[in-house]
Amino acid sequence: MVYLLGEQLEETSTEYVLQNDVPAVFILNETEYLEVLKKLKMSFEGECRISDISFCKIETQQDCLYGTLSIPSLIDVVGLKYKLMLFINSKYIVIVDNNDFALRIIKDIRKKVFNQGDTKERLLYNFIVGFMNRGTNLLEDFERDLMVLDDDIIHDKIQNFQNRLMPIRKQLLILRNYYEQLTDMFKELEEDENMLFEENQSRYFGVLTNRAERLMDKTKHLLEYTMQVKDAYRDKINTEQNNNMQFLTIISTIFLPLTLVTSWYGMNFQNMPELAHGYPFVIILSIIVLTICIIIFKKKKIL
């Protein structure tokens, strides 16, 4: 798909763009982008396949910018990534995509945005915001999940806690790296080493940098929150273990005198004065000792 740049993106053809020498954005797949780059006279040093893309970056080529995007899916942050290649020169933007992700964003821009792309800087801004905004909702979902986990710890609902927390932490780590890469990428665009952008239009990339930094800070905050929740869980487990050990210690302490009494009278010496009526005597003595121990522990607020 080819669209003419303007306040309203108009669908056109490669031939029309070349004949009239007008700025445009191209949405291509991997099988055709090299041929189109030659027609647009955008030289590219090196070779890249979309399947090899693993992170977001921007590189300065001789007469264009080359970038890659690896965008985590909202459905499966760990597994699924939307991978794109970008080529930008003074007139054209070429987006290489093997699925419909880029095209869906362009269609959303045409439906919802008033100034869709009167300049290539504005179009890049709208395109990037189209997938960055989705991350805000995802981070809010993670924050709600962590708050639920925190409440469950307070109310002793800690079953499968690790299985619920660790996937959230893993996804947040991936998102933190993703936003760090976007921040570096936008700063490179803002610096504009090849002077491909209008000076008064570079502010769009500054806005994107600030937005990526805010999302990165939010992600880091949530990662710290996961550690706080994990520490609260450990404290809860330690408290329960300490209570169990205290209970066992008290029981052992209470029955220690009884063990001594039963051991003493279990000897059955011939000259023991209580031998004839020892059984009821030991029972009564055991009850007295047990009562005294309980009273002492109650006064010391151990029980």
C-alpha cells in the first residue's frame, strides 16, 4: 500500500509517486521492499530479514535512516512480537511488514486522527503513538494484578503465589528493555545526523522520547512493586513459620515436666511410697503441673 502524505492520507500507487515526485509512505512486505528501495533511490548497506529482528534501533545510512522495531504483543508479551523495518529519507517512509500490523495502524490513523501526516515527521509520530498507547493500558492491567496479589497476601490467600507473580515480572522486564530501546531510538531521530527532518518538526521526536521515558519509569516502578509484593509474601511465610515454631516450642515446654514425672514414676521401685496408688497420684500431679504451666504462659502472654 502507498499513501500520499498530507493532512488526509490518500491511497495512491508507486508509479504516481515517482512520476510526480511527491512525498509518500509505503507499506511493503519483505519480498518487494528491495525493488521499491531501488526505485526510490534509497541505498541500503547490508541485508536484513524480518525474522532476524530482535530489538528496536535506528541506524544512519549514507542517504537514509534504517530502523527496526520489535513490538511486544499485548496478548503475549513474552512470545509474540510484531517485527518491522523502517527506511526514511528526505521524502519517503518505507515500512516493511510481513503481516497487517503496520497497515492496521495506518488505517486507524486515517479513521481517528485529524492531521494524519502532512509531514513525514508527523506521520512517524502518529504511527509510533499508534502502538505505544497500547502499552499504557497493559501497564495499568499489570498494576491492578499486583494490587490484587498484595491484597491476597493480607487476607492469607497465597495459594500459587509464585505462579501468579513471576509471569508478571517476566513481562515487565521485557517491556522495560523495550521502552529503553525506544528511548534510544527516538533520541537518535531527534539528533537527525543526516539532517533528513525539518528543524521545527523534530519536536515530535522529543515528545516521543518523553513518552517512552515515562512508560519506562512506570515499568521500573511496577518492577519495584513486584519486589515489594514478593517481600510481603516472604514476610507472611516467615511469620507463619515462626508462629508454628512458637506453638511447637510451647507444647514441648508444657509437656517437658510431665515427661519428667512419668519417667520418674515409670521406674516402679519397690520402696516408692506412692507405688500402691501411684496411677491416680501421677494423673493428679500431671494435671497440676499442666495447669501451672498454662497459667504461667498466660501471664507472660505467650499463649
